Amino acid sequence: MGSDSSVLADIFRIILILINICFVLIGLALMACGIVVKFFLGVILKSSLLTGALEDVYQGINKGQEVPKNLDFGAFTNEAGLALIIIGVIIFGISIFACCGACYKWRPFLVVFSILVIILVIGEAAATGLLASKTSPIHENARKELKNLLKVEYNCAGTNAFSATLNLLMFGMNCCGINGQDDFKTLALKYKDASVKIPPSCCKLVEEDNKKKPMECQKSPTGDNSYQTGCYDSFLNLLTSGNKWAIPIVVAVMLLQVLEVVFSAYIIRNIGKGSVGAV
């Protein structure tokens, strides 16, 4: 019976090590993606948005002006990049505890691993619920911060980095403002024209002289001549479209983590009996 217990514990150790090697790689991949999103995605977006039709559109609105070279996507990518880096570090660290504890029979490491995984599963369940709901506090806070930034920084001519960036995002994603056209209620004050309701970058594009130009819709925007959806919702829709397997995958990962805790508990029990051999 003791021999069978030892063999089973050794099998669990090998499985635990293999699973967590995969999680180590996933953690490293998330950290790499986070670094790209936080520090380099702006460059990628800038190079893709400043080509072809969008450049023509921008110059069509701002007559004679070149597209600004100082576009800054930081307000839209910094938080997402930082989140990916933090998640990657957490997964990497927890997995290292599992690999070391299982490989070298370090009982304290396995105990810490089990506790951390339980906390992580609870956190994942909460985060999944919050991120899945567009009205969650996470999204509401992000919307609020971006809207406040829009009120302070935005001008239609795109003379600063934030304004030029938002203009091009609205063109590229067919959206208007952060939450919708109501974000521009104070726009008339900047234009000194009470009839102006939205910037030209919220207007739908039409083909003219072999170039795409925005329709005249600033004073009377409708669903036919302007974009109604906010860019934040457009971005969320872009992330979730076609990802019907996202939640089942998250649930499967959480179940796998619970199984890891079971394996770890069995190994800890057998280490106490001195019946677990070296890998």
C-alpha cells in the first residue's frame, strides 16, 4: 500500500512539474505581450494608422497639415500592458514554486504554491466576472478616466498628441468619443459655435476624388451620417467578437489549477511520510 502511494505521489509530481513548465512559458509570454503593448504597440498602431485612407482623411479635415509625428497611444495601451505584465509575473512566480517544490520535495514551497493557487482561482473568478460585464467597476473607472482626459486635452484640430490619436482611432474604429457623442457636449465652447455637436472625426467617411473624406455632420449628427458607438465599447467588441471560447477556456484553466492543488496536497501528505522519491 505504501509503495502504491509513493508511485502515485511520484506520478503526481511529474504531472505537476510538466503542467507548471507550461504555465512558466505562458507567464513569460504574457510578460512579453505586456511589454509590447505598453512600450511598442503605439509605434505599431502609429505606422498602421498613418497609411493610406486615414492619412488622407486627417489631411482632409486639417487642410494643409501633416499628420502629427507625436501620436501617443499611452492613454489607451499603458494600463492593458501593465496588467499583462503583472499577470505574467504572478503566473511565472507561482509556477516556479510548484516546479521547485515538486522536483526537490520542498514541502514549504508546495504549501505556499497551494495557498497562492487557491487565491489565484478566486481572483480569476472575480476578474472574469468583472471583465465580462461592460458595466463593471473596472470598465466604469477606465471610461471615467479617459472621458476626463478627453475633456481636458481634446481639440478637433488634433494639435496635441492625445487629440490626434483619438481622431485617428475614431476614424479607424468607426466610433465617436470614449462613451459616445455625449462626450462632446462642451465642444461648442471650444468652437465658439453652439450648433457644433461632434468633431468631424465622428462623421462617416465618403469617397470623393478617389479619397475618403468625412461627411458634413458636425451640426446635425444622425445614425446615417455619423458614428454613434463610443470607442471604448468598440474596443471591447473587437476583443470579444469571435471569442466565444474565452470563458470556457478560463473555466478549464481554473479547474486545472484546482486539480493542481489536489496533486500538491497529496504530494505534501506523502512527503510527510517520507515516501516520495526524487525525480
